[in-house]
Amino acid sequence: MVKLRLQRMGRTHKPFYRLNAMDARAARGSRVIEHLGHYDPTIQDEAKQATLKEDRIKYWISVGAQPSDTVASLLKRNSIDPTPGKKAE
């Protein structure tokens, strides 16, 4: 099964995350199927914190990829529906 999840990058006390499509059994830092964007929580402006490839994220969700809880909340904040067939609130 494919999961959409965050991979921590950056350095100590300055986190930076990549949003990736990965095999659910793989470790957080292991091989990535596709890079779907990035998220930087240290940026003050919330509109600029995440840069996402919306069309590819929607594709992966449509073929059955499951977002992690954190990724689902990040997608909702960026007006991307994390569940197929339902509207984001």
C-alpha cells in the first residue's frame, strides 16, 4: 500500500519536511516513489509554508494512497481533499 507522508530534512532545531508517496512498510528515510512537495513550519506566513503538487497528490489519492494524519491536516489547510469522494471542510 502507498502512503503519503512527511520525510524530515533540515538540521537540528530547523526542521524542513518533504511530502512523499512511499511504500507503507518502508522507513521514514527510505526510498521514495515520488516527491510531491515540501513543508517548512518555520516560515511565519502560513500561505508560504507548503508548496505542493496538487495534481499529483490528487492522482495518488485517487488510486488509493492513504495520507498520514499530519499530511491529511496539511492537505485540508491547503484546500486539497484528503479523502476521495468527499469535500474538504
